[in-house]
Amino acid sequence: MITGYSVATLVVFIISIGFVIYPVSIPTPRRIPRIPINLTTAPILAIAILWAAQCLDPAVIRGGIVGTDGVKPYNILILFFSLAYMAITLDITGILQSAAFWVSNKGGSNGWKLYTYFYIMLTLLSILLGNDPVILSGTAFLVYYTKVAELNHISWLMSEFAAANTASMVLFVGNPTNVVICEGFSVNNAAFTAYTILPFIACSIFCFLALGGQYRDKKYVPRKLNHTADLDARSVLLDPIGACVGSFMLASALILCLVVSFFGIDVWKISLPFAVAKFIYDVAWDHYRYVRKLPMLGRGQKGPEGNGMQLDDVTLQSAQTTVSDDKSRHRQSALPLPTTDKVDSILDLDRAIINKSPPPSSKTFVAQWRSKAIALHKQLHAHFPTFFTALPRLPFALVPFAFSQFILIEALSHQGWMDVFGTWLLRATHGDMYRTIWLIGVLGVILCNISGTNIGATILLTKVVRAASPMLSDQTIRAAAIALAVASNIGAVSFTFSASLAGLLWRGILKQKGIIVSQTTFAYWNALPLVVMTVVGLSVVCAEMAVLY
């Protein structure tokens, strides 16, 4: 039964999504940082308001963290972070940039040949590594390459973004949304790939054709490039040994995760030990090179483009603010106590003696402590550059956001909304498998833009389908899961940057490089590929289900 608490919960949830899509910052008195209301803080604030209003209780919060209905949030995040660490440290070796140089040389001076080669390379790398590491390195490289080759950057960057996000639907670890679907619908990890490989191939091919159609003008992809100098792929492979070890460990982890999924073992129990082993290797290898004075990041080597990127603009800005604050405090710590006015200083000292208390020096003590902490961080970064370069690139903002989304949707379920939405789903589809595929697929694409990234959309629709599952056949439920897998990945190639964390990351890198892509431009160039992929991808899902069932 829908009550006032139910309505309040839904309203707060919608408002929090609004701030995720359009973040704001609240002005504060001088010297106090502005308070951001964004992807990280808005859902947490919504939970606090709902808890204070008694719209949710500790049991709901626990359910959002531990999981319900077979979905385990901690399992998803541990798995994702473990593989993300291995992928990012592999990228730090320079292997992705080396691959980009090699492909560039193979493409030569033929513009469309090079455009095609880059699309294929980014697609293959995104299948293996996931979209985030490829977005990190690929975006920075393409910005550099398009400037040197005097190319229109928008056609190449939009192609990269589409290729990376489309390819992430192949493996269950390619995107956090895939893991949510595997957990929520009890889809075997290997079976997930078997279901999504054909929709992926169709989406990838037709996406490239759509991109080629809208960038057919020579000003976007010239027939012949002016700049055709060969790039030395070997020179940017900074750590060949680390690249070999990292590739072997990541491939082994992915294969074992697929194998153990047949035996009902949580895959994080496989990925986490591999990530710990990779961390131990990184520390040991960096220490060996440091002691032997061998070339390494920060000493005789410059890392691949984009190594220092954070998850989104807010994180980027906070990181830049922290650096500037650290520098100013470091300078401050090297100066004596502020004594611009000698009279005031003497009076302060007299008061301190009278009050039998030391002169005010708490700010200086804090500044000195921060200065020592910064010096220690620099020393550790020089000694263990791989870990300390990878650390800020890990998507930490995903942790509070994902848990908050799980808790908020668990609150909606607690207030009866999932049963209501499930009933609406049944009325709209009458339990028909093909209607369910199209409705869930189209809704998935739309909700990626308006429900706080594709993660929020996937969690919400997974719960809705499960709420309607008693009245749906097993075949229809499986079809809905695969349709949602397609929608949650291609939905990132959408109208808002916040449709995915990759979109926020992509925009942040471009902004740091001095390239501003407006929301309108982003939506305009994504519209045709998105519509084409939605129609083609869901049609292939329908064909698959018709053959299988």
C-alpha cells in the first residue's frame, strides 16, 4: 500500500538523482570550501533525510549494503576494484599507449583506414580491460594525436567513447552493471558472455556505420592525413616486464572467474587474491628498481597520458585544490609565525605569559604536520610509483555512490514501490517475452540518463523485474536480463554525461586538456548511434530468444 512515507521516499529519490545529473555547490562563509551536492554527496544526503523522516530504518540500510534477492553489493564492488587495480597498473606500464602508437603506424596516411583501426583497437581493449582504463588512456592519447595530426577531435573522441562503452557488455566484469545483472538474475558469468556476444557484434558494427555516416564530411575524417610521421611504439612501453606480468595475471583472473562461476563460488574470492598478488608484485618490483637505480616512473620515465585522472570533475577539482593548498601550506610551514605587526605580536606574547599558556601556534603545528605528510607521500611515490600512480585513478567515488543507490532503491522496495512498478510492467507487457525485451531495453536506455547513471538504472530495473517475476516465465526473466545488459552498456552512449561514470571521467579528462564538449554537442553526436544500437541490439536479443526458447 502506498502511503505518505512512500511518496516522500520517491520524491527524495528523484531529487537526489537531479543533483547527480546537475550537481551544485552551496556557498559558504570565507575560507570554508563550498559544499558540493553531487554524485557522491547527494545520495548520502537523501539517505540521511529519509532516515530522519523515518522512511527507512537500519534494516533497510543493512539490506542495501549486504544485499537482498541474491544481489550482493560488496561482492560487486570488491570484484570491480580488484580488476580495476590490475587493469590500471597494466595501463601504467605504457602498454595501451604503445598499442595506440602501433595502430597509428599501421593506419599510415589513410584517414578512414586509421579511423577504422582505432575503433577496432579500442573495442578489443575495452572487451579485455573494461571501459574505464581505455577511456583514461585512449582519450588522452587521441587529444594528443588529433592536435599533432591537425584533425577535428570531436569525431575521433566520440568514436572512442562509443567503442569503449559498447564493448564493455561482452564480459561480466566489463561494467559494474553487468555484475549487478549476473547477481540479480542468477546468470552464469560465462553464459552472460554467450548471451551478449551477438548483440555486441551487431551493436558495434552498426555503431561504426552510424559514426561513419555522420562523420562522412572530410573535415571530420580526412581521406589523407597531413601528418604521417611514424611513432615509436617501443619508446612508450615503459615497463615491458611489468606489462607481461600484468597481462598474465589479469588474463588468469578473468579466466578463473569465468570457470568458478559454474560452481557457484563468489568471483570476488578469486579476483581479490589476484589483486593482492599484483599489489605485492608492484611493490617488490618498484623496490628492486629503486634500489638498483633502474629507470622507473618519476626517474628517467614519464608516465602515459592521463595517469593522474580522477573519476569526475568534482574529484578533479578537489584534487587540484588539495595540491594548491598543500603547496601554500608547505610555503607557510617554512616561514616563522606571522608577525606583520610587531606591536600586536608583543601584545599577544604578553597575554600568553599572563594567561600562562603558550603563544598561538596551532595553525603552524598543523601546517608543519601537513608538510611532513606531503614530504612522506613524495618519498613513497618516488619509491613505489606504480601503486601511488594507480591509487588516485581507482574509482573511489563509486563506493559511496553504489552503496547509496542500493540503499535508496531498497528503501523504495521497502515502501512498496517495486511491487507497484512490477505491476505496471505486467500490465504493459502481459507477460509477453518480446514486449518485455523492448520495454526493459528502451526504459533502460532512458533511465540511464535520468536515474543517476547506468548503475542506478540497472539496480532499479533489476528490482522491478524481480518484483514481477512470480507472474513471468523463466524465459521472459532471462530475456529481460539480457535486454537490460545491452541497454545499460549502450545507454552510456547517451544524452547526458552522467549516464555513466565513464562519461563523467571522459568529460573530466577533456576539460583538463582544454577541450570543452557541451552537453548539447555530446547529445547531438550520440543520438544516431544510440538509436541505431538500441534497435539493432534489442532485435538481436529477440532473435536469440526466439531461437533458444
